[in-house]
Amino acid sequence: MKKIEAIIRKSKYSAVKDALHDVGINFFSYWDVTGLGNEKEGHVYRGISYSTSDIQRRYLSIVVNDKFEEDAINAILKAAATGEVGDGKIFVSEIKDCYRIRTGEKGANTLE
């Protein structure tokens, strides 16, 4: 099993959610987060300078069976990309085990 964590633009959340549903991933958690990015300059919009050092993003936490890892990553990459600085990051880590609280069941089949 893998844990996929993605930090994406809030404006791309609906597209990413739909893309994940399209590849069979129907359960994940998300949070609204603020972080610091690599971009140091502010943006000017209608004569007003806006700081981009504090960036509003959405953090997704997705645990999948190994067979869904590549599909999930590709769905996020495609749906979240704008081609500009600040599109986000994806992190992948191993999950040792999973338990279904209701039944006490253990293993990868608890994700189904």
C-alpha cells in the first residue's frame, strides 16, 4: 500500500477530485493549508501588489493499493498542472498496514 500526499492549488481541487474518481479512487482526506513556496516576488494586479510568500493550497492524503499508485499520481499530475510556478508537489510513502476499525479486519483489502 502507498500513501500519496499532494499539495495543489485550491482552484484545481475539483479537477483533481474528478480525475481521481475517474481512475477508481473514491476516498481520500483533504485540508486547506497555507505554506511558503519558492517564489519570492509578489504579483501586481490592478496596481496592487500581493504577497505570494504565503500560499493558500489544498493538501490531499490518499492511501491506495499498489495497483492504483501510478494511476493516482498521473491523474493528479494531469489535473493539477497549470504549467506555472506554484502548481504543487506530490509525495509517496509506504504504508505498513491498514485496519478497518468496524470489523478489525487487517490488510490491503480494507481499502476496497
